[in-house]
Amino acid sequence: MGSLPHIPDIVIGRLPIYLRALHRMIQDDREYTSSHELGDRLGISSAQIRKDLSHFGEFGKQGTGYNIAYLYEQIRHILKVDLEWPMAVVGVGNLGHAVAHYRGFKARGFRVAALFDADPAKVGESINGMSVLPMDHLDSEIRRQAIKIAMIAVPAETAQTVADQLIEAGVKALLNYAPITLAVPPGVHVQYIDPVAHLQHMTFYLDS
């Protein structure tokens, strides 16, 4: 595709949503779709979908629409999930266990490759074929496996320290489950998973 101009992060954030919808269509043995159909499925205007995709090239044909399998593979390539990304998980409480056992990563370009915890009682535990490592092994293991992505599943009071350790070891993308906003240097990307914040968003629309 060559070099791309700056693309708004909100556009990048919608691409996985398109990818998920296209995957469902592939499972339904569909061959073609349109921006209107995608928009109806996702609650996004067809004009917005066309504008988002136009940042990356021309994928559809007038009167025919989009070849679903082709568009699916192109978006996978754009998001670089046609590769397999090893990931680290820090914190193996209930959430960390669930993440380590989740079977949906591999088909979508990700693999849990290392588990870490500060609790000596959890170190050495085998989870899904992996041994939980102590935090003092984090730097060497992250560097050994060239891991660029990590999930933080620790209490809020220790999340920043963990993030700092991961970044120092070379991690460039953090998925943070702790209810705290992390301070990170330029070039490090953070996504937040905070169920309470999402619940609070929804209660605005409910009758009390």
C-alpha cells in the first residue's frame, strides 16, 4: 500500500468492527456486500464506511460492492493481524486466568506468550501450558520473545509501575484493565477496558 498519510485514530478504531462483521458474513457463505449493508449491521452510515475505507485504497466496485473475502484480508493486512503477535499478561488473578485461557486470540492474530505475577504463591503455576513467571523475569522474557503487546490485569495502585516496566522492556502497546489512566511516552499506545465506565455510560440512557 506504500506510505499512508495520517489517519485519524477513530478510523483505525472502526476497522476491527468492520473486520468482525465481514468475518460473520464469511461464516454465512456470503460473497459480496455493500457499504449500505455493513452500515445497517453496524449502525454506521454507509458514507462513513466508504470514507473510512478510502483512506487505504479502493476496495469496492460500482454496482457490485465489496468482495467480502478480499476486503476481510485487506483489513487484516492493514491492521497487521495477518501476522501472529505474541502478548504478555501481567496479573494472573481471575481476569488474567480468563485471558490466558481465551481461545479467540489465535485466529485473530494474537497469542498469549508469557504470564507474570508478583504473588509468590502464583509464580510457577501452570496456566494453559505456560508457567507464571515472577516480575523480576519480566524484562528478560519480554526482550527474549520480542513481545510488543501486553495486557495489564493488576490493581490500580500498581498498574503504572507495571506499565513502566513493560515499556522499559520494549512493549509498545498496552491493554489496560486497571481503572486508572496511564502516563506513557510518545510512541506507546494504550487501550482501556473499564467495565464500570461503560456501565456508567449506559445508565445515562436508562430511566431511574
